[in-house]
Amino acid sequence: MKLMIARALALTTLLARTTTHVQSFTPILHQSVLSRSIVQQVRLPIPTILLFKNTAIRMSTAADTDAKKRVLVPIGEDSEEIETSSITDVLTRFGAEVVVASVMPNLVCKMSRGLKICADVTIEEASKEEWDLIALPGGMPGANHLRDSEFLVEMLKKQQEQNKLYGAICAAPAVVLQTHGLLAGPGATCYPAPPFRATMADPSDDKVVVQGNVITSQGPGTSLLFALSLGEQLYGRDQADRIAGELLVER
């Protein structure tokens, strides 16, 4: 009986502390049915804490935004998932605020090998913001969807006009950048397949090519090098070398 009473008291204390914790974070919760339910009925402390952690990450403050470089990664149906994840993962390690935007009607996109990725925003929503870097994954016909997005093309042209960074990998340099006159000139690289290379002037065999504010790369196997190069343009060589070492990538 004493043991049962002790357990009951411990549980009551835990719930009281958790309720206080929940109430202190109530202002940052999304006003959803799930959030309101958790605030009103605290029954599972661990999932509740995880929800708060994720919510806080998504809701960056103005001060956080000013301190971080902002990176946009557009995706569509059949975009390449290795390239998409490499770009988002590596640039997050640099400290960038990375946002994935769907050029499709839906946020959830099925990638070229079947992986489903839920974008953060639509490309129309993203077009209303300023970006330090826009980085395009490849994949086919994913690159075609990026090419045909009017919002994305206008954003890339704006980056070009303002001399701000943008890059593309795999099929995207040929399908998107070359199509819209967004390459920096001869010598860019892309996936080494004749149909893509034939569209570009003097394509390079290098894994990653940096031409001013335009960065291009070859494909899934070079996606970590591509992402590290993007990070170097934003944060400098020393930071890129440090993160490459942590990832065990030789540059």
C-alpha cells in the first residue's frame, strides 16, 4: 500500500510539472486541434516535449532569421532524393535556415526512387521571401517540373540580377538553368549524359564548378561535394573544411 501511495504521489508531481511546462510554452503552439488537446489534457509527457521541440524549431524569430543564411530547395515530383537530402542536411549543418518548397499543387512530392518528402511551403509562398541561395536538385522528370515553374524561374532570374547565389545539380543545370539562360557561361557541369551535355556550351567534366554566383554539379555521387561548395560560398572555406571533416568527405 505504501508503495502504491508513493507511486501515485510521484505521478501527480510529474503531471503537475509537465502541465506547468506546457502552459509556459502555450504562446508558441500552433492553434491546431492537436495542440489544444495536448494543452488541455496532459497525459503523455515525452511526446508533448517532442512536439514543443519541433514547433520551436519551425517558428524562428526575427533575430534568428537575421543571423542565419536563408536557403531555398525547390522540389517536384520525381526530383532526386539523394541530392535533395544532401543539400538540406549539409547546409543545415553549416547553420543555414533551409526551406523546402514544392512546385507541385501538393506539398508532398514522391521522389524519383519512391521516397516521399513533405515540403515546408509552396513555391508561391517562397516567392514572397528573400533568399541567400536557391539550390536545385536534379532527377527526371523532376527537373522538368522545376523548369516549368513560373514562380521559380522568376526567383532564379531575380537571384541572377542581384548577383545572389544559386546552383543546380544533375539534370537541373541543363534542363532548368540552360533553358532559361541562367548559366554563367561556357564551362558549367551537369549529369554526364549526352542529351544534357549537348545543350550546354563546353560542359566541364569537373564534379563541381563554381562560376561567380552560379554553382553546378554532376549528380547523386557528387551531391555532398556540391552541398559543401554551396556552404563554402555562404560561410567560407574554413567552415566548409570543418564540416567536410565531420562528414568524412575528402575535397
